[in-house]
Amino acid sequence: MNGVTQTILAGTPGRQGNCLQAAVATILNLPLDDVPHFVELDESWSEALAAFATRHGYATVWTDGYHPAPHLGLAFGPTIRDADIVHAIAVHGQDYWDPHPSRAGLTSVTTYVAWQPLAGLRAGDQ
């Protein structure tokens, strides 16, 4: 997994951190600038994320942190830096990528978002 590092950190005046943007760029192997900064969009960031994933050939399936980690997707949760901020990291197989420059990871997982290839879902429907 080629990890993308976030460029906007939580606490930047007037901005939201872009960990989600960097985690999605990591999953799709895209440059950061080719991925929207979802949490700063006017629309619902979760709907924008799902629509973006669909345009790139994936369905998103949201589960809580008690489920197993997806093969490909996102994990959300608190970090050692701030238990009150929800941070996003990328998951690919057994690899996890924390886009924060510290690479500290999550202290726990509250939510997983599995990215499932649409082609595989369509083939399974037949």
C-alpha cells in the first residue's frame, strides 16, 4: 500500500483535518488532489464518500468496530493525540495506513467502511 500523508491537521484554524481524503487516496492509489476533502463539502460527507467510491467501482458497507476489519476500506476511531476527534485510516489486507504524520494509528475502532468491488457484487447477483 502506497500511503498518502494528510496535509491538513485537526486544529488548523478554519479547516477540518483531511485524514479521510488521504486515506481514500491511499485506498485508490490516487494523488491527494484527485480526492475531495469530504468533510469540508457542503453535502453530507458520508454520502459524498459513497458516491465517490461508486464512481471508482466500489460499494461502501458501514459496520461498527466490533465487526472484523474489511479486506479493503477505512477504519475510524480516536487517537492518542485526541480522544474526541474521529480519525480515519486506510485498511488493505493486514496493512493499516495512518495518514497522520505521526503514524500513531487509532486507540480503538468505532466504525469500519468496507470497499467492495462493484464488479464482484454484480457477478454474485447473477
